[in-house]
Amino acid sequence: MGFFHQPKPRHFHHEPIYFDEHKDRVKQIEKRARQELKVKESHGFDAGNIRGAFTRDAAKKRARRRSLITSVLQANTGAMIVIIIALILIWIYLQK
């Protein structure tokens, strides 16, 4: 009787390997905000441009981080030049 009884095939279930939870969360927040702000659209506020309200802080953080990195590099550049000059002078002194 086993010949006539065929098992049902398994259902397809796909879980993505690379999934950005933060991106999904931001989309949900934007969707909720658009729904809440539909009443305020008549007051001149464009609900389609709401993305800038959430990303402005991130842009400020990136700019602050970049300025910190450049200031560290500028401070270290002088020290590197002094060290290189000292090494060149030591090398010249040892060659004599």
C-alpha cells in the first residue's frame, strides 16, 4: 500500500540571509508617520519628504565624526614630519 500513498511536498519557506532590520524599522516608522501626518498635509507639510526628518541626526553625526578624524590627522601630521626628519638626521649621522 505504500506505493499508492505519496507524501505531500514540503512548503517553500525562505528566510533571507542578509536582512537589514534597521532599514525595515525605518520604513515602518516612515509609514506610520505618513499615516499620522495626512491630516497636516493641508498645512503645507509634505509627508513625502518626511525621510529627511529622520536622517538629519545621522548626517550630523557623520559630519562630526569626519571633522574629528581630520583634526586627529592634522594633529598627527606635524608629529609624523618631526619623526621623519629626526630619522633622516639619525641616518645621515650614522652614515658618516
